[in-house]
Amino acid sequence: MLKIAITGPESSGKTTLAKALSKHFDCPWVPEYARKYLSKKEGVYSQEDLNSILKGQLELEEKLTIKNAPFIFCDSDPLVLWIWSNVKFSNVSSEINEAWLNHHYDLYLLLYPDLKWEFDPLRENKNDRMELFSLYQEKLKSSRRSYVIIKGEDKLNKAIQTIQNI
């Protein structure tokens, strides 16, 4: 099974793409645990909450992994929490950093923020999505992770072609 992380700035189409890839390949997808967690807290959180979100995300990923499926699509990953923590709190916990260093994905689909930003009470970064995209790209590049940038109007077909090519 190949684990594929769908990552990138908010409102770039991660959830839509993860669901569509799951449907196309008839494989599981792991929803973004942070959404469920923060909805219960009405969007108010501390840096410690990010560790809880990480734990919940990785547990959900493990729970939804089906051994016979060729792929699993993860609508979040430790990189999201690493960037989020670093931008919001100017540091990263040892738990998040360790997960980033040691939790393996076979491929990252880095979504370019070329969709119109949509309001959501849990979103915080309307005006700096390109800066965030650059942080994601630099972190993936410097860590020598396998990633492909997915951008443009037809993200689904571009992602499908990328996955079929591996």
C-alpha cells in the first residue's frame, strides 16, 4: 500500500481532492482530524492542542488503513502541523517534529493555492497562502521527500496521472 499525503495551505482543495482520489481508486481516505477537534473547541486552541490533533490524525490514519488497498489518501499529515505550529507559535513541539521526521508517506501531493479562498470559521490564513505554500515546498525539498505540485483547474486528473505514473 502506498500512503499519499495531500498537503498544502488552507483552502487549496485538499479535502475535495482526497475524497475524489478515494472514490476514483476505490481506496480509503483519512479526513482531517483537526477539523473535528477544533469544531468542538469552537476554533480556540493552544499549542498543546496541536499535539492532540497530531495524535488523533495518526490514530485515524492507522484505523482507516486497509491492508489490501493499493493506496490510502491522507487529508493532513505531520507536515501540516509542523508548518502550522511554526507559523502560529514560532516553534514546534518535539512530538510534532518527531512525527514529521519519522512518519513515512510514499508521496506528497502539494496543492498550489490557486483556488479562491473560501470563508470557514476554522481558517486563519486568507492573505498568506503563497507564503505558506513556499514553506511547505521548502520543507519537503530540504527533507528530500517525494512530492509533486498539483495546480490548475483540473487537479484531480493531474493527481490521478501522477499516481498512475508511480
